[in-house]
Amino acid sequence: MSSNLINDEIVRLQNIGKVFDGYIMFVLIIFGTIGNLLNLFVFIRIKTLRQMSNSIFLIGSFLGSIVSLWSSRYPRSILNITGVDPLVGSIVFCKFRWLFGRWGLNMPFTCVCLASIDRFLMISRQVYYRRLFSLKRAYIMVILSSIIYLIICIPDGIYYSGYLCTASVNDRVLYKQFIAYFNLIVTNILSMIILGTFSILTWYNLRSTRQNRQINHLQQQVNRMMIAEFALAFLTTLPNFVYNIYLQITQSIIKSQLRLAQESLLYIIVSRPYRRNVRTAFCFKQQNQVTLHQTQLQRDTTIQTFRNMITRL
């Protein structure tokens, strides 16, 4: 392939990447924000859902997704659309992006993993296991996870500064290596093992307790919804996991400009925020079904109470 053809291919891939990371991502930011806000409204408004420990983890996941969208994805989208970097000249936005950007990437998946453990324990036959994740403990776990991720992100919040919001490569060399292995081991490998394992165990317990009258209809519907959510989260994270392994294996290889352009486009497509917000934008229907079921449940309860009053009279 001649140098002109290679250069044309590089430009073509870069333009495609700008479309995905600019216009398409901006649309996903809007729909993802609306979807997460609607999810928050559902799980905060309905009292029965509010009293489930599982809802605390989901609320943490929704909040983390919103923060991720506006701290890390929004600046990239605006930069690709307009050519203007929102981080330049704004020290507040610069610190917000590097302090909460990675926090927003890790927090949602961590909360989903905790939710998968919670669902497994809640449908266990052992009463002791069902009581392990109380509402108070769920709050504590979400808050502790949030604090830990913020502490991990503090160095980048310090390193990135100045009018151009840049950081010295020499200052970040050790932290950059730490983050690379942290993302690979904790964010990807450990999280996927936890999510995959407890999703399978939850599905098995759900099948074995299908005839169990102790699990009410709302709990059953939440369990089914969460199984679907766990499966989607696992499948949408798998490509990013494989890509991170590929980067670690090939980091010492000298790559051509064409290969770098190909990897850049591939990263945009398989990145967790992109795939997760595609899921969020189009998967609100399941949460809405829980809302409809809860409304019907409250209506049936009201009718039954009225009938009991008539009988007593």
C-alpha cells in the first residue's frame, strides 16, 4: 500500500472516529442522561423499591453514569464536534473531569456487581444470607466505594492543572502504570468474575425458587430485570476487557500511524461508556415495567382493603 493510500486511510479512520466520539456520543449523552434520570425517578419515587437494598446500588450506578457522561464524555464530544476543548481555560472543569471522570467510569459497574451479590443473597434459602445486605449496609458500601475511588483519582486531580489542563508525563509515570493495572485487574477481571459468577448463581436460585410463595411478585420482577441487566452489563464490558488485555500485550510494540488510527476507532466502539450508554438509552423499558407492576400492585392492595372494610360493615 502506497504512502498516499495509507494517509488517506488514516484520515478516513480519524474522521469516522470523530463522528462516533462527537455527534453520536453527544446524542447518547442526551439519551443516556434522560434514561438515567428516569431510572432515578422510578427507584426513588416508589416506596417499595426504595426500601430494597438493591435499589441503593442501582441508584449509585445511575448517578455514576450521569457523572461519567458529563465529566469525561461531554468534553471529548464537544472537542470532536467544534474543535474547542472545554477543559482549556477552565480550571474547575479541568479538576472536575480528572477527579470524577474515572470515578464515574468505575462506580456504575461496581454498584452493578454489588447489586448482583445482593440479588443472590436475597433469594437464598438461608435467612442469614438474606439479612446480610440491609438497607443501611447498602448505603455504607456505596459510600465507601465512592470514597475509595475518589482517593484513587486524587493524583490526576492534582497532576492536571494550568490553563491547558495538562499533566507532566514524568510526574504521572508511576501513577499511569498503577491505573493501567488497576483498570485491568480490578475494573475488568475482578468485576467481570464477580458479575458473571453471581449472575449465574442468581439465575440458578431463581429457577429453583420459582414456586416459592415467599418471594412476592414485585421481588420476582425485580430479580428478572436484574438478571437481564447483569447479562447486558457483562456482554457490553467484555469487548473493553479484551481490548485492555490487547493494549497491555502490545504496549512495547512500535506501532504505525495507521495501526494507531485503527486502535483509536476500535477503542471508541468497544469502550465501556459508549456501549453502556447505548444500553441505558434504549433499555428503560424494563424499569418502566416495574413501575407499572408496582402501580397495579398498589391498586390491587387498595381494592382488597376496601373489600375488607365492606365485609366488616
